Amino acid sequence: MIRIAPSLLAADFGHLAQQIAEAEQGGADWIHIDVMDGRFVPNITFGPALVRSVRKYTKLPLDVHLMVEDADNFISPFCAAGADIITVHQESCLHLYRTIQAIKESGSKAGVALNPATPVDTLKNIIKEIDLVLIMTVEPGFGAQQFIRNSLQKIQEMREMINFSKKEIFLEIDGGVDRDTAADVINAGANVLVAGTSIFKADSIQAAISSLRTASTK
Ligand code: DX5
Ligand code: ZN
């Protein structure tokens, strides 16, 4: 089953509740929330207050992607705000095992994200501890960037590692996912697609979500 996680980064913030409702009615499975601190990535976005507010407007799982340097400081506030999944970056967590345990102890599912240049092998020794792997297919920090095509092989490698672990671990792809690239990432083994621009900038949010979901069968 493919899950679609629209990224609020590309939504119209003046009508956020309405945009979330449209995504939910249009078949979205999760809501993806990109948290940026201006240090790990050169951009600033949302804090726990936004998550708490969004929590009131949807029943969908909130998939919080932390692009921050001090991830440990933010686990508890985002969990308390209503995050169902908290994903941290491998590159920013010196003590990744401990950070993963802290997320799970706080009651959220734990994800780990890999930048385009970070090999999948960096997760080999902790794969059984995590609930989700997020492969970045653009450099994190901004929406509407071009999909990095040589990520496809990395997705396949991650799929093999996940299958080998015999655990149910989501394989989520983030960056430049649209109706053309969706088929390739699904065929490579992804089962969660994050998409900002291709959903919220489309004429129809519902049609955009459907076309992503069925991409692999076309
Ligand atoms: C980028 C974010 C993405 C972003 C994707 O740093 O992690 O979630 O919203 O945007 P699109 O789908 O426009 O590439
Ligand atoms: Zn993201």
C-alpha cells in the first residue's frame, strides 16, 4: 500500500485548515510538516505551535520532519504538540541510537532521514530500532527542487536492507516527487511519498494525490 503525505511547505498558509481538509478529503494518508531551523538547512519554517494548531484540524497522522541541529531538544515539544512520527536527520544526530530511543519513549514513531550524499549503510546497525527511513531526493531546505535521479539506486538498496531486517519499516521519499518521478520511486521500493509542490500547486489537490498513488501502475 502506498501512502501519500502532502507537505504543508507548499500549501497556502492563509488557508491552511482548508488546504489540509482538501488534502484529507482528497485521499491523503499523512500530513508532512517540515521543520527547519536556519542552521541545519538554510531556511526557517515551523515550530511546535504550528503542529499543535494543525492537530485540531485533522485526524491524519502528523509526519514531522526535523531539519534541525539540536534534534534532541525538540523531541518532547513536538511529541506533546501531537506529532505521530518524528524523523531526525542522521547527519545532525551524533548519538542517533539515543535520539531514536527518546522519540519512541516520548510516544511517537521514530524516523531517520538521509541527505542525498549519505549512504544507506549508515543505518545498517540501527535499522531494527527505527519505524521509518526517509530518503531525501533533493537537498533539504526548500520545496520545488529537481528530483536527484541517482537516488533511485539508493532507494533500492534501502528496500533490500529493510526486507532483510524482516521488520515493517516505512520507506519514505521526499523531494521532487511528482506524477513522473513517483512511478520510479515506487518501483524502486518506496511506500510513502511526500509531495509539496506537485500536490498543493496543482489545479486539483485530489487529482494530484490520486495520480501519485496510481503512478506505479501506469
Ligand atoms: C524539503 C522538504 C520537503 C519539501 C518537498 O526540504 O523536506 O518535504 O516540502 O517539496 P517538493 O515536493 O516541492 O519537492
Ligand atoms: Zn520533508
